[in-house]
Amino acid sequence: MAGPGAYMADGTEGITRVEDLPKPKVVRRSRNFSRRPCPNCGHSCYRKRTFERTLHDVGDLVSGRPRNIQLTYSQHYCCKCKRYFNADMSDLALPKSHYTHRVVTLAVRLVVEDGLPYRAASWHLWRDHRVFVPYATIQNWVEAGGKKGRAARRRTISGRRTG
């Protein structure tokens, strides 16, 4: 009989093949806009094309399945600045990251506040939250203070060469 504090064995423990793990639940989100203001000059810019990006999020504990966010976003082109830019997705994840902010903060908290080793934190994330994060990735997040790299330098002049 299961109850609070009762040990429940993990059904995925001992699985060695990735194909045998539970399939993720896919949640679709959209950041697809027909027009967006340019972050440099504020000019209203048309959508050039759309892209898709998959983000790993904290899993669904009821069904015991991982959760992926399938994000559709638009890329825009500013004819004044002659630059491309993407629709803002900073509320979900950092640029070029495969994991949402919730996963990053949870992993860093497990290591820093709870004092878990990296491998144990990786296993804890899978066992309790159904999100697989390699322990080396957690180590990079902790050493970087939870960030994925430096903030981009903002130039005051155009990136185009003169002369």
C-alpha cells in the first residue's frame, strides 16, 4: 500500500536502452508573430521565416513521462538595420539552451543548496521530475552560476565594415 513516505521503486531503474524509456509528452507553444519591433531601432519588421525548437521541461509526475515543449518561433528582418532577429523567447529558456529555466534553477538548487553531487543530482532530476540532464551539463550550470554563457555585447555602431 502506497502512502506518504513509502518507498516506491522507479519503473525505469535498470533500463539500459533509450528506446525503452517512456515517450515524452509534447506540449506545443508558439512565439510566431507576423510583425515585431526591431530591438535596435524600433522599426516594425515583417516575419521572414519560422523555426521550431524543442525544450526539455520538468516532466509530468502523474503519468511518469518526460515533457518536451515544441516551440514555434518567428525570425524577422529589419530593412533599416539590415539585421535578423528572433521573436523573444527569454521567458522560457536562454538562447541556444535545450532546457527551460525551471530545469536549470532546479538542477543548480539541488547541487548548491542541497549539496548533492552532480551525478546524484542528475539521477534525482530523472527519478523525481522526469527530465534527463547529463551530470556534466549540471556541472557547467553550477560553475557558471546558472547561466549559459556571457551576455552578448551590445555594439553601438553597425556590425558592417566601413571603407
